[in-house]
Amino acid sequence: MTSFLNANHIRIVDYPRLAEPLRDRLHETAQALASMHGARIEHIPQTPVRQEEVVATVLKDPGDPPGLVHLLSAMEACDAYEP
């Protein structure tokens, strides 16, 4: 990532502004897919929740048809970059 930013003359302090439209587009697309398939978006908090356990619980419901049934949303911390 550092190589990409440097090659494109982007300062690390400008990265959030660069990533914001991409983040927003991803969020909008996820919401549209969830609506289209009748799926729910569930935010996983930063507390130690195992995403695999959440998925296993969702998949136990025999009423869910094949296909997209649930979306997980999580904020993954990244402390690799500091301005």
C-alpha cells in the first residue's frame, strides 16, 4: 500500500479522503444487494465476536433459501500506518 501511495504521490494523511468515496460506494452496493435478496446486514462490534459463530447461527435457520442470506459488517483496525 505504501508503494501505491508513493507511486501516485498521495500522502498518508490524504488516504482517508481518497478512500471515502470507495467506502461509500461499497456500503451502498452492500445495502442494495441486501435489499434485493431480503438479507440483513449485521454489524459486528469490536468486541471479541467470532464471525464464524454468527454465520453458523444464521445458517441454522432452515427457512433461508440458497443464495445471499446475511451480510456482516465490521471495522477492522489497522495500525500499520501512522502519519
